[in-house]
Amino acid sequence: MPMKKRIPFVAFHTRVRDETVKGPNPYRWEVRTTEDYFSGKRVVLFSLPGAFTPTCSTRQLPDFEKLYDEFRDAGIESVYCLSVNDAFAMNAWGKALGVEKVNLIPDGSGEFTRKMGMLVAKDNVGFGMRSWRYAAVVNDGVVEKWFEEEGLSDNCESDPYEVSSPQNILETLRTAPAS
């Protein structure tokens, strides 16, 4: 994806906690758009293959959560984790990992991921269509910096994870001026 590209408009179907909803499942549907998430803010977006998967659950999301305050200190207002999973899976995953700072975005149908050019088949590991691992600094809906793992392809035999790590993004933010 070339730098300075506007992210695509997409509506995400999320589940949000609502204490007015009675019963054992106090959540309601809420549609949030890319405008809601990205307009007027400088954020980090990172995308990964799936909730509850090994690298995503043991390193990537936990490290973004741990380093969240350092991103804030570097001028980032929010950090978003996006995955081609439904809202139920994303909420359960966030709860299981104790995520409190990083905002999880469910791209259940993969529409955003497809429009970003990052939707890949991962049938070789039984996942179906998922996101390639990438990250971006997005400033008011425009990609300012792009971090894409090498080897973007369907049914990739490896699962690269270095370029889109929070450590690499923070280093880039600290050494390069905002665009």
C-alpha cells in the first residue's frame, strides 16, 4: 500500500457492553465506521491472522497492550487491533487476555481487510480467509507509515512477525518525524 493513501470506508458490526441490557449477556450491537475510529486522530492500527492464535495471543496483542502508554507518549491517541473475526470472538479474546487499553475491531466479513489489499487465504492451516500481518500509523484517515510483513501470499508456509511488531513501530515513531 503506498504511503498517504486514505483508508477505505467500512462499517464494523461491534458488540458493546450496555448495563441497560438485562440478562446474562449485557451487550448490544453497535455499528462503528472507519470514520468513527480514524477521523481527526493519529492512531496505530495493526492487523493479525486471528484471535486466540499463538503469535497473536502470546506476543503481538499483549506487547501492544504493554507498550500502549509509550505509544501515547509518542503522539498516538489510540491503538487498534483488527482481525477477520466476529465481534463475539474479538470480545472473548480481549477478555481472556485482559486487554484494557488496545481497542479490538472485528472485521467479521473481511471487508476492510480486502479493501486494504491484505486479505489472504490461510486454508493450509485451516483458517480460511484472514488478514496478512501488518500495521499502520493512520493520521486522520490517511496512512502515514506502513509496516507490512514480507511474503504476502495465500497459504504462506511461514508466519512472519517482525516488521509490524510494536517495538519496531515505536522505534520508527521515535526516530522519524511525523509525516
